[in-house]
Amino acid sequence: MKTKTKRVVIFLGTFALSSMIAGSWVPSALAQDPQVIDITAKRFAFSPNEVHLKAGQPVTLHLVSEDVTHGFFSRPLGLDETIPAKQSVDVKLTPRTPGKYSIICDNFCGSGHGNMKMTFVVE
């Protein structure tokens, strides 16, 4: 191996090792993808109707409407999404403060619309 090539290999190896020790680099095999939570909206309920989350842990909410357009709203969690009829939407969320949070459908979807709610419990 040529001297210049050896220097590059040694530099890259040293960089990777020091980055791993410092915690700024995580091999892709060890990287953790955000948790994906499937939520279905259908007149006049969300399923599941309660979801437990960990404070500080990023999640992706996969929201699916089985029928008409629905809303997915919670002011304290910063959620204000529209789920188009028979489509899906992915929403990223990292809850910060423990507590119980109500999620409502804020897009009129019929006579039972007022009862369309679910709860996020952040621990």
C-alpha cells in the first residue's frame, strides 16, 4: 500500500473511532428508526383510541382515513392535520411534556363528529 493511501486509511479509521467514542456517529445497523404508530380514522372514532408515548422519543404517526376527510388536532401537541378521504398522512412528533392529551377530529365528518376523540398519554 502506498504511503499516501495508508495516511488516508489511518485518518478515516481514526475519525470513525473518535466519532464513535464521542457519540456523534452511530453505525447504520445500530441507528434506531422512530417508532411508527398506525392510527385509523373512521366515522366516528379513531383506532386505537388511546396511545402511550415516551417523552422525548420521536414517533411517526401514520394516519389513515377509511372513509371521509377527517381532522387530527391537539393544540398542546402542535398537531393540526387533515387526513384526506381514503388517503394517508405521515406526521412526525416528539412529545416533550408528560401528561394526557386529547386529540379531536376538527373537520366536520357527520352527525357523530363531536364524539370523535382519542387520547395520547405521554410518560
